[in-house]
Amino acid sequence: MDEERQGKREEEETRGENDKEIRNLSRSRDEEEEEEEEERVPGDKARIKLIGGHTPISASSSFISSPLFNSSLCRGRGGEGEEEEDEIRVSIVTIEDESCPSEPFGTAHIETANQITQTEEAGDEKEEEEGKEEEKKKEREDISDKRDLEEDEEVISGSGHLQSQMKRKLDHGPDGRPFPSGKKHCKGNGYLSPSNLVQATPTTFGDLRLANGHSAQRRRVTSGPPPSGLQDWLHTFQAWSGPERLLALDELIDRCETNQVKHMMQVIEPQFQRDFISLLPKELALYVLTFLAPRDLLQAAQTCRYWRILAEDNLLWREKCREEGVSECVSSRRRKCARPGVSPWKSAYIRQHRIEFNWRKGDKREPMVLKGHDDHVITCLQFSGDLIVSGSDDNTLKVWSAITGKCLRTLTGHTGGVWCSQMAAATVISGSTDRTLRVWDAESGECVHTLYGHTSTVRCMHLHGNRVVSGSRDTTLRVWDVTTGRCEHVLTGHVAAVRCVQYDGRRVVSGGYDYMVKVWDPETEVCLHTLQGHTNRVYSLQFDGVFVVSGSLDTSIRVWDAETGGCVHTLTGHQSLTSGMELRDNLLVSGNADSTVRVWDVRTGQCLHTLQGPNKHQSAVTCLQFCRDLVLSSSDDGTVKLWDLKTGAWLRDVVALQSRGSGGVVWRIRASDTRLVCAAGSRNGTEETKLLVLDFDLEDGKNESE
């Protein structure tokens, strides 16, 4: 009995010491103005309280106090020489008082729950009942905790918490948590957080591929045998509840080095990228994809099978092609049958993109050489479809195949040199020094009509529909019906040779050696306006229905209002004869004998670019053409140069004759989306007369940029 009483006294003394220690801890917390509820938990489990609305959970204190857990979590903090303590203290995060809601997760006051030793006395029935009641209460709380924490919620909240923990670890190091008062560590103006050095992981198509079943293929960067006891620790970790795992991971992150935290961020973040597109109805998903650029759509198609199906939608690609100005019907001799499931409009975009790349940067291929016209000058050049028509001062025209390079037929009948021509489909019209025009069928080589009426050289013409307007050195213009060969109207009023003409189907505009530009109504044969201002011969014209633009030997270019006849702008800057111009969408490109090309805005009269510099032409510009955002110019220096219309930058020499600079000349150029045709030769016999054909619709080699 004495021994029993002695044991009870020791037990009461032990309890008194524990109560005293707990009261001391409570007073310490009161000094920090934080109130915490003290709970004594019987048995071998310590009670863990979490914030964020989670109910309390339980963790096995026997495992927490195990050497494996202690050595795993403390690795990297203490040295190898540190002695293990007999008593394990577990730091638990808790926020229960609503008076301090500003404190972040994991940074509240620390409640130290020491392992409380309790003796199992059979005689103390009251304590047994209290212990059983407490265990039942704890089990009910565990069940409630499991019910509240659903799987998706647990993953999302856990990921956000761990990411914030890892970022805080990178920013401040292992001891860089905020103060209990909620204040953060001071940062100077030049402070650079280490986490800023970690490459961010945005929601890219590559991340979405990880989220769509490719994460299993993640490449491991670690090597070597696993540490002893790792499997046991993992089995125990898997046996824990979700909040218990979060607590363990939180402690683990605090004990990791910076490079280890960076590794965890790089591995974890891509796993939580969400494929929102697959959750939407197809119509809405397609609408979302309309906001992507075509290049981004091509990348999106590589994300997963469902994205590939969406990104192949033909209507989606038709709209993208319309926005990019891509035509589905780009001619090609190598058009392949579309693969099943591939949008024709997508194929059109990819092909157009490849062609543009080939123009700008593609490998230079040897041009196809078409020899003919002996050593005569090629005076005019036309290109339509797969047919090329060249006219020469040798009195003939030749029809060539742009595919094979063969001369299909020679059009003979003129008795003088051919000086001008026009072409629409297989119909060719030519004008000659023999004072006639001839209408040809390029397919058969037959001369359909010979148009008589002019009394001198036919110097210029313009075809619109089934009508052609011709200008002659006899100072007149004539309107012809090419289907019947009949002259419908004669326009008189110039007092010198007519050098250039434009016709839009409603009005005729002509320029002559009398320094005049005239606007005509061909149906009434009345001159509506005589545009006066030039002080020398007018050599070139452009007319878009609104503006008339004329280039003269007086070095100026004038912009006129076609309705009123008034001069809107006088464009100055060239130093010589403006031999050729192109007008489109209020942009004017002019080529001059001063060896420069200029780009103008006809609405403002401003010169946007002068295409010159170290790579400029070394002699007079003979011909030019522009389409999309490229400008092509040929010159007496024997080169054809490619320029960027938007920036005015020289891109490269597309053609450079061997005799360039010593007599070689590129007289005329014509280009389509896929081909360039050049008429070249020389005036001193250094270069034979020929046509050069370059094809930029190449589907093999290194020309693809996708």
C-alpha cells in the first residue's frame, strides 16, 4: 500500500510539473498578444491544428520521433557531428484566433506539444473514461476532416501552398519566414529575390502536353542509388492523410537547399497546367482558337489529339487565311492531294508561308534559262498562269512554258518591231512599229485579228475586259473590241506622241510628249480634264479610279484628283526620268533613271522610303513590281534586287548576271506569287538575250521555316 501511495504521489508530481510547463508556455504567448487553447491529448499521438478552415488532424508521434523522420527532415540543417536529442520537439502551425487573420499560412505562433508520458494505472477509472472520450472525439474529427478535404481541392490548395512555400524559401532562405506580427523582411531598392532567377513556367503548349498524359515521360535528372530507408519513409508518407502530408512537405521544404527547391518547382509546376479547351463545347473551343495567330495554331495542333482535331477546322483556317491575305488558289505544278484530315486552307497557309520564306531567305537555285530572239532586245514581257509571252524588236513574239522552259510557239505576222503587249488568259494583244495591233491565241499560235487604224507606231496599250485602248505616235488613242476586232472610239486631243495609257473600264487616262495628262470619257470621246503642270515629257502613268499619278522627264511625280482634275501633290526627290511606277492601296513605288526606287504615300505626298544604300542599283532602274510587302526592281546594272516594302531595307539580289556592270541589262521583269521571270541581255554583246525563270514554290530542301 505504501508503494502504491508513493507511486500516486510521483504521478501527481509529474502532472504538476507538466501543468507548470504548460502554464509557462501560455504566459509566453500572452506576452506576444496571442491566445491559444491548450489541450492535453492522451496516448501516443500529438494533436496537430491547421489553418485555412481545415479541422484538426492527427499524426503518429511515434513516427515523428523516429530517427528516420528526424534524419530525413533535418538533413542539410545540422552537421554530421550533431547529437540526436532524446526528446523530440515537433513545431506545429496553428491559427485559431480570428484576431490575427493577416498572418499567412505556416507563419503563426508555435505551439510546442511535448510528448506527455502517462502511466496506465488500472485503478484510475476517471482518467480512463476521459481518455476514451477524447479518443472518440478525435476519431470523429478525423472523419470530418476526410469528408471536408476532397481530392481536387486538396491537390489545388496543396499545390498553391507548396509553391508559395518554395518561392518563400528561394526568396528568404530557410530562416526567412515573416515575423509573428505579420511584418515582412525589409528589402532594399536593389534587392533581387533568388526566385526571380528561376525560369517561370507559363501555360505554354508544352506544359499542356504534360498535362495531357505526357508527364509520365518526365526525364529524371537525379541519379545514383536511393538512400537507405527511403522506401519505408515513402510507405509511411502514403499512409498519412492529406493535411499530414502537407505538414511533412512543409517541413521538408524548409530543410532543402536552394537548388533542390528550384528542382521541385520545375518538376511540380507543369503538372498543374490545366487543359481548359477540352472542357468547353466544340463551338466555344473553336471560338477561343480564333484569337490565336496562325503560327500559334500550328503549335497548338501538337498539344494533343483533341487540340489537333480542333486546329484542323477548315472554317477556322479559312478565316485565318483571309486575315493574312492568303489565297487558296495559288498556282503550283506540284500541288499534292491533301492528306485526310488536313484542312485545305491550313495547307494553303503553310504553303504561302513557305513561299514567302523562299523569296526572302530561301536557298538560291539556278534559274531556268529560256534562249530566243537571238541578240535582239526583248521590249515587252507578259506572264499569265504557266505561259510566258515575250515580244522583241525582231518582229516576233514567243510563247514559253514556265514549267518546262520550252518555246511552245513563235507568233509571226508583224512587219516591224513589237513595242508593247498585253495578255489575259490565253489572249495576247501586241502593238508594233508597223502601225497595227494583232490579237493572238497563245494556245494555238493563231492571229485572231489584225487591228488597222493608227498611222504611226503603236507605242502603248492597256487591256480591260474585252476592250483594249492603244496610244500611238500619231497623237491619237483608239478603243478596240478584241473579240470582234472593231475600232469603237477614237480619242483626239494630244498634240504629240502618246507615250502611256491607263484604262479602268470607265475612263481613259493618257500621257504624252506634249507634257500633258488627259482624262477621257471613251463612250462620248470627250476629254474630261487636261492635267497641266509637267514641264517635260510624260513617260509613265498609274490610275486607281481615284488618283492619277504621272511621272515625267522633268524629275517630278504629280498626284491628281481624277474627279476634279486638280493637282493634289507634287512628289519631288528623284533626279531624273521616272520610267516606271506601281500604285496599290495608296502606296506608290517609283523607279527612276537616277538608280533609286522610292515608296510614297499618295494621300499625304510623303516619301516613306528611298531604296538605296550600299546595295542600291548602280545604274538606271528599268522595271519594277511590288506585291504584298516586297518590291522587285531591275536595272541596267544587270541585277534584280529584292526590298522590304515596310522598312525599305535591301533583302538580297535575286538575279545577278555574269556581265553585270559591264554591259549586262535586265530589261523587263514579271512576277507571280511563286515565280519571277526576267528578260535579260546586253547592248554590247557581252550577254546573250534570254529569259530567266526562278521558282520559289519549293517543297524540298532547306527552305521550310515551320
